Amino acid sequence: MAATVLVVEDDPAIARALTINLTVRDYHPHVATTGAQALKLAAEIAPDLVLLDLGLPDIDGLDVINGIRGWSEVPIIVVSARHEAESKIEALDRGADDYVTKPFSLGELLARLRANLRRAVSEPASARLETRDGVLTIDLAAHRVSRRGEDVHLTPKEWKFLELLARHPNQLVKQADVLAHVWGPQYVTETGYTRVYVSQLRAKLEDDPHNPAYLLTELGMGYRLVADET
Ligand code: CA
């Protein structure tokens, strides 16, 4: 399956060279030339990998990392002319996965791209979770939920919601993170969405949806899935 790569680069010559080289190798590149466009496109196309130039005309590339990491674990390779150790460390601290310094060799960049894509594929939170009473099982790799042994059908958005909670079992997941992950970063204030979807999920998963045992609301904060990895 061809990987979609978001190329964030304001230098047209470099963007064009990357686009051509990625396309001939069967990747699907999309170019963003500003940080704002990068954040918008990242939400729209849900890329498999992001190549990110740090020096952008509008916002700092480091803030693009923060923006994407608020809701996505997509691999981010920073491609930057800044060679100072500081910006490299800062990029990695903010959640970038790898770093290539300009001028880069295409061979090296492609090797790092392949390595990061492989890592992302081989580490899908492979976990299987189960509620303590054994009623619900969630298989993240297979995208399946079952209740007392019967498959439960979820809509794609319901699954995305549940999946995010299941990747952080027993932990509070902030409402804004759910909104950004399921609907996109521009929807973080649409709290009504999560309320509707949480009731839908409870109706499908809980014995008593009005007195939930698994999918808990932390008032004014977010949600928590009570389940353990098996
Ligand atoms: Ca630049």
C-alpha cells in the first residue's frame, strides 16, 4: 500500500524535487508550504509520515510538531538547514521521530523515511484489551470489539474514539484530544460531539449505559476507558 507523505517545505525547488522523487518511488506526496497549511493538511489527509522543514514563513516548525502531536502519532522526520544541536534536541523533545540536516542526500532521506514507516507499521499499539470482568475485549490491531464474545459493530468515528482511549487504558484522555483525533484539530471546542458519541458507544458497550462501568466521563476533563492490556 502506497504511503501518503506530507512534505512541509517552503522552498519550491526542494518541494518539487522531493515530490518528484517520492512519486517515482510510489509514495503519495502532498506539499504544504506554510505551517498553517501543514496543520490543516495533516488533519485532512492523515498522512503516514510527515517530512517537516523547521524554517517556515508563518509559524515555527517546532510548533507544527506540537500541533500534530496533540492528536496524532504519525512519524515526523524533521528536515532542516538548522544544524545547531539545540533545535535538533528541541524537535525530538517535542515528538519528532528523526532528523535530517540540509543539505541532505536523497538516499539517506529515503532510507530514514522507509525506516520510520516500517517502525510505524510494526508498532501499531498491538495491544488487546479486556475489561476486568471479561465482558469487553478490544483488539486494536484487528480493529475489533467484542462484547460477551459477540462482535460489536462500530462506525468509523466511534472506533476512532474508542481506539484513542484504548491506546491509553485507565488514563484520562482529554476531551480536546478526542475531538482533535476523531474530528480534526479545528473541532476541539465542539464538546457536544463527544457527548453524543460517548452515549452511542455506551449504548453499544455497556450493560447499563446510564451507569457506565467501562467508558467513564471525568466531568469537565475528558474520558477514561477502564480496561487492561492482556
Ligand atoms: Ca524553509
